[in-house]
Amino acid sequence: MLEEAVITIILISWVAIVIKYLTRKIYYSKLREIYGEELVRYINRKIIHILAGGTVLLFPLIYDSFVIPVTLSLGVTIALLIRRKSNNIMEWFQNESDDYEIHFTAMTTLLLFLGYLLGNPWYGVVPIAFMALGDGVTGIVRGIVLRRREKSWIGNLAMLIVNIPIGSILGVPGIAAGIVAAIIEKFEFFGGKIDDNVTIPLISFLTILAVDALM
């Protein structure tokens, strides 16, 4: 119990450093002059996806119960929501025009709960990791190569390379879901009204369950 508490404090501190200090420093650096405010803000989101969101891969190794992981994710979701409702967004990664970062943390909360509920936390963690790490790398590659926010197959290829080893944690179902995630990231659903922070984790999760049921 003490070990879990110490690790939890370390994880919270790490996420706070990434969100409050590292990405803020990047935003106010010369990179903003080179790439522009919007693109640096977008890249910062992806950095947060990777460095903060990627910590979900540690959860099944640390926590036997969903209580702490779900509480942590829900806490971040509420904190981000309060920032928006109080018109006090963190401009170095949050956009006034969308609240996609809340979609990501909300889906993380839901899938963590479902994974633990189904008896295998990896069912929830792997789809989240596809979004955190796979899509995170995709965004950074596109930002650096294309210098704009635009979907491109070069990003999907990068995502596939990241997703396959992550998916292998669950064997064939996970790899299949990783491939599906890398493909669907290229497309927008319902005219872009449902963003990929929802579609990628959700469809990946359902793919894992479906393939696992067929095996």
C-alpha cells in the first residue's frame, strides 16, 4: 500500500511537470517563432499524450484495482474541465475552439474502468496507449515534416510502427487492434464531430474484444 502511494505521488508529479512546465517552456521558446503558435500548441498536445498519457502502460504493473488509476484519470478530466469552464485554459496546449484533450482523458477513465472490470486491465490500457503513444508520434511526425496540422499517411505509418509492439502485449487481438487504429486515424467520422480521441480508443477496444472472442 505504501509502495503504491509513493509511486502514485511520483506519477502525479511527473504529469504535472510535463503539463505545467515542460510543454509551457516549449511553447514560449523560439520554436513558436519557427512553427507558429497553433502548430507548437498542437505538438505540445502530442508531447503530453506521449509523456503523460503513456504512463497508463505502468498501471497494470502497479495497481491491482481500478480505484487509483480511474481516480487519477478522472481527476485530470475534472481539472481540465474546470479550467475551460472558468475561461482559464492553459494556452500552451489547450485550444479555445475545441476540448479534445478532455475527450482523451474521459475515454481513458472509461476504458481503464472497463479493462479492470473485465478482469484484464490491458484491454483498456492498450487502446489508450495507441492514442497516447501511437497518435502522439503521428502528430509530431506530421508537425515536423509537413509543418501543419494535416492528416497524412506518413503519420499513419509512424503510428503503425508504434502500435504493433504495444498491441503485442495482448497478442493477436492487440496487434489487430493496433493496425485498425493506425488505419482509422486517417479518417474523420460524422464530419469530424467525433474526434479521434474517442474513435481510436473505442474502436481499438471493441476490436480487441471481438478478435479475442473469435480465438
